[in-house]
Amino acid sequence: MSEERFGEFVLVRRHGYVAELVLDRPKAMNAVSTDMARSIAAACAALAADRDARVVVLTSSHERAFCVGADLKERNSFSDADLMRQRPVARAAYTGVLELPVPTIAAVHGFALGGGFELALSCDVIVADRTAVVGLPEVSVGVIPGGGGTQLLPRRVGAARAAELIFTARRLEAPEAAELGLVDRLVDEGRDREEALELASRMAANSPVGLRAAKRALRLGHGLDLRTGLEVEDAAWRSVAFSADRAEGVAAFNEKRAPRWPGE
């Protein structure tokens, strides 16, 4: 297993074809400062360009929190001009995760609030243990979810439920979060990272070309009418149909062996 650090607060660990992006600012419960946002964006840019990264798992080094959101202590010292300068830096962190071209899994325990929950929502799948507490409490401090929450949450749970959760700013404990679809897989306490990495390994055993194309079709097709969505799917299919991965997958199936993916 190799490690690479991006700034002071973000670490990327390699587990074969699975990359683990670790939020590593434990003294602040992973509150996202300007420096940390830059590091998340830089790590995501590196992973997006890395053909050996087939799946990314977003984890936390803090025992009691995934991420508590924006660093409000830092923001308390900001002028209006400072806040405006920080905005594109912060957005780049959330869109960095959201636009990763490979499958992404968030491993959540403890607090995942505000921007912390938005980082998880930016992933394709959220695995949470029973200590997880999630929510978008931004209106309680005079702002709104600005890391994608107003767009990503309704896509998960529907417009009315997202409105209720955002307008009340309430926090949900893990069982209710799972019941309402805010998280996808509920696991025993302390098992979120292990279960997420195991799920990622199962995904990473599949064609890297296929994984990227499937994610592209899922993301681009979401919200379109069915006919247009099927055209998005057809374009993604055409991008893989004549690939070396497709040829290897068919050959391996017929030869009853594990595929050796060329990744192209």
C-alpha cells in the first residue's frame, strides 16, 4: 500500500486499483478550511487523471466524525471580500469529488454535517455505520447548502423530503438516514471503512473502461426524459463496444477465466 499526501489535511492511500481519499484534519473534526478545500480539489484532479484508480473511497481519520462541514472558525474572521475569494476554492473541492470519472463511495461515521454531508452526497454510494449523524443545517447559521446539497439531496430523496430536511436544518441519526435513503448501506459501528473498501474492491474487479462509461451514462442521463436518456446510454455503449476491455471480457467469459483488463 502506497501513500501520497496533498497538503497538510488530505491523504491518498492506494489499495491496488482502489484509491482511498482520507480527510485528515482530526484536530478540527475535518472542518473544511480553505487549505483543506484546495487539497481535496488537488487530490481529486490527480485521481481523475490516474488510469490505475478504478474506484475511489472517501474516508476520515477522525474517530467521531466524517466531516463537520465548513470551517466556521476560519470564516468568522473573513471579510465579505475574503468570503467571495474563498467561494471558487470551496466549490472546486465539492465538484472535484462529484466529477470524479470513476465510481466513488463515502465511508461515513459520526458527524457528517453541512459540507461534510455534501462531500458524501457527491459520491455514488454512501456506506454509514450506526454512529453516523447526517444533515444539512446551513439555514440555521444564515446560509444555504452551497456544496451541492440543494441539488443532490432531492435527487436522492425527492423534492418535498429534501425541502423538509433543509428547511428544518435537522440532524438525522443513522437508522432514520438509512430508512429515508440519505445513506445507502447501514453497517455495524466501526465497519464503515472496511465495508466501503470491500465494496470498492468488488467494483474494481470489473472493466475500468466499463466502469467509467457506466458512471458517465448514469450521471448524464439522470433527470432527462427517457428517450434522451437512452441516447446518452447508447453513446456510452458505443464508447466501450469496440474497446480492448470489451474484447477481453468476452474472451475471458468464453474461456472461463478471470479477465485481465487492458483498461482501454
